[in-house]
Amino acid sequence: MDRSDEKKVLRKQLIEQRLNMPDRGHRSDLLQRVMRIWLVGRTDAVIGAYWPIKGEFDPLPALHRWKEDGELTDQAQLRRIGLPVVDKVHQTLKFHAWFPGCPMEEDAYGIPKPKDTEVIVPTLLFVPCVGYGVGGYRLGYGGGFYDRTLAQLQPKPYTVGLGFAHGFLPDLEPEPHDVALDAVLNELGVVWPIPLGDD
């Protein structure tokens, strides 16, 4: 079995485990808290995220709260949230403005996306992880959309993977095209970069 086949099998196992987690709701609540705390002090005004599928953690409640918190303070910039829309020609992602209640439509993969909202450029991007490993590398769905997007986005956004603890893969080996994430969060806290203890 080559590496591509191994990743397919691993991806399928992790998705099934995630869908069958009896405490996924509790884990999601914990990760909402981790994410909200992690966002405190960030100066980003435009954050990209994703619409959750296949049992993924839903980042949108924490981001909506982040947006509302910004509106309650004297923010010079309006906080904005973007969701990905596939650029079929380049097989990359563009981020369109999203807000609760905005018009949505399904893309070619059946995933909801904002309809006819403006393109925005995130300085911080939350990325879904099927799995993730040491060094901030992630296992995605195999389409390569995020790697291609991150390779060309200028300026490159700060990237943060979101996933559950079961998805940690200590032996995950990156491939040449893989782009490492700047940080990874799960329901237990910050996974990458590894926080240093106080000595």
C-alpha cells in the first residue's frame, strides 16, 4: 500500500471515529472555549473559516461572538468573517463575506457557501483538520485546496488548524506540497506550536 492509499484509509477511519464520538458535543463546547480564549488579543479584523461537514468542529459560533465583541468595543475596523468558495479554474479557495442569515447556496460538493457576497482577504485563517501531526502538518480530505490556496495567498494569512484530540497523528509525515500550519488547537488547548512550560 503506497502513502496515498494509506492516507485514504487513515482519513476514512478518522472521519468515522469523529462521526461516532458519543461526546462530540461536549468536545465541541470545550474547543469553542479554547478558540475564544485563543482569539483574545489578536488584532485581526478579517478571519476566514469553513462550513463544518462530516462531524467537523463548527468554528462559526465562536467567530460570531468574536465579531459581536468587536462591535461592543471601540474597534477602528469592522470585524469580518469569510467562508471559502472554490475557484474552479485554479482549484483554490476565495473567501466571501459571511454573517448569520446571509444568503447561501451549495457548491459543487454540496457544501453551503455565501451567495453573491464580496470577496474578502483574511489575515487569520481557521482550517479544518481530519488529522494533524508534529510541526503543524495536517491531514485534510485529499483535494489539496488549502495547500494550493496558502501557496499563493499574498500576504499569507496566519493559519490555525482546528480538530479534535483523536485526530493527533504522531507519525504523520508531510509531503513536499504540504504547507505547515502556524498553530493547531483542539479541545484540550494549543497543540502547536508546543507551549513551553515555566522552568
